[in-house]
Amino acid sequence: GKKVVIVGGGIIGASIAYHISLLAKEKNQKYHVSVVERADIAVGASGKAGGFLALNWCDNSKIGPIARKSFAMHEELSKTFGNSQDYRKVDTVSVELKEGGTTAKTKSGTIAVDWLDTGYVSAVKSMGTIKTTAQVHPYKLTQAFIKAAQQTGLVSVQIATVTGVVFDESNPQLIKSVSIL
């Protein structure tokens, strides 16, 4: 079967491993995927990011269609993974603070910001609703990707450091071997 080495056990490496394992099962192909990570799965930025998702904030850019697909995909993943990644739809607000504002619990129009019980609120604006913004726990999502990929029997994780890559001389796009320590 085909051998794949993924260097890095962050959200991208874990997602690639998961999606390759799905594709292999769907096409009934034999793969062995090795995820090589020097420390542990999702211990870097992927384990500490905010996990914020917005449906339409990129609509006027080239990545708008990708953002919309990503938003829908994360909701589907919450069902697939039994919401082990803490996916949740959220109302999103922008709060402006200034000296001399109110220190009381504040409401501006219909947007409640009663979670602000100190500080000086001068303006509150809606940025998104539960239909257009959500949040996911990136560390838990990365772990869910790896766990699901490993359960297929096609993916293994190796805690190691990549020390070298040897490319095929006749086709430099192909990798002949990866050295790890």
C-alpha cells in the first residue's frame, strides 16, 4: 500500500491524517499514514488557538467560499465526533470601552453584555449570531482528528524529530525516505 508521512501533529497534520484515512476507507485502498510529531499532538499553537469560526466574514474575499465550507464542516464534525471538540454556536459582540462610561451591568439595544460587570462600556455592536458565528476547542478538535484516524487502523503517531528527507533524484517531487530520531 501507499505510505504517507505527515510531519507535524497540529491541526493541519491531524486533519490530513483523518481525511486520508476516510478517503482510503471510501476507496478501499491500503495506506499507512505516520504522523511524526516532536513533542505531542496539539501542544503548540493548535492547542492554544481561539477556535473562532465565522460564516460570512470573508464573503467579499477570495477565501469567502472556503470560510463558508469550513463553517458548515465544523458543525458536521461536531456530530461525527460526538462534540468531543466542544463546538458551540455563539452570539458575537464588539464592546467599546472608554473612561467615564457606565460601570453597571449593561444592555445596549437587545444585545446583553451582562457578563461585563466592571469596566466602562460606551458601545456594544453585534458582529454575529448563533447562525453565523461559532467556536471550537482547537486542542480537542486536533485530538479528535487523530483519535478517529487511528481508529481506522491506518494511522500511527510517532513522537520523534525529523532529521532528514531524501528526495527521488529522477522526480524531486517524490520523497524516497524520511529520517527520524
